Amino acid sequence: MAFMPLLLGALVLAVPSSSAMADVYSPNGVLLSSAEWKEASTDGKKVTVRDALTNSASRMITSGVKGVNGYTLTVMSFWSDSPDGDELVIEVRQNGSVKATCEVSSTKTGTTYETTC
């Protein structure tokens, strides 16, 4: 019987956590819904919010998506027109303080989406 708590503990540790993407909010302050994560750019490139943020050229943005280093993100606007393609406007916070406002473009350079902060 003494090994029962150990078995239960091992089972709990083996269950994968789904906290990835948990630090990205919509403009109204709630976590992004699955539909918002899938919202695609309207410029013909069909880039989703998930793709743009997880592959942003900004380390602050990718850290916010992963919920590391105290970063959180708020999508202030979804896919507005810009000269080089649609863009997301993202507010980046670290430990609650605003660090930057960034634009993540639907335009890709290499493996990352162009980002200006």
C-alpha cells in the first residue's frame, strides 16, 4: 500500500500540461479562444494568429506565447491592413508592466514573421 501514493504521483507527473498558449489575451482581456487562434489574415497569405505569434521575429512575442520570463501578450487588433500585408497589433507585458507594442506582419522573412516593436 505504501507504493500507491508513489504510483499516483508518477501518473500525475506523466500527464502532459496544456499551458502553452495560456498567456495570450484578446482585446477584452480574456484568453484567446480557439477560433481567435485560427483567425487568418485576409491578404491572401492565410497566416493564422497562432502561426504569426509562435513564429514571430521577436523573442518577447514568442516568450509570451510560451508563458516564459514573465511575458504575457494581448492582441490589440486582429489583421489590419498594412503596406506589406496584414498585421496583428500586440501589447507585450512583462511581470504586469507594458514593455512594448509590436506589429506582427503576415509577411515572412526566412522562417519568422516580420515584427516591429
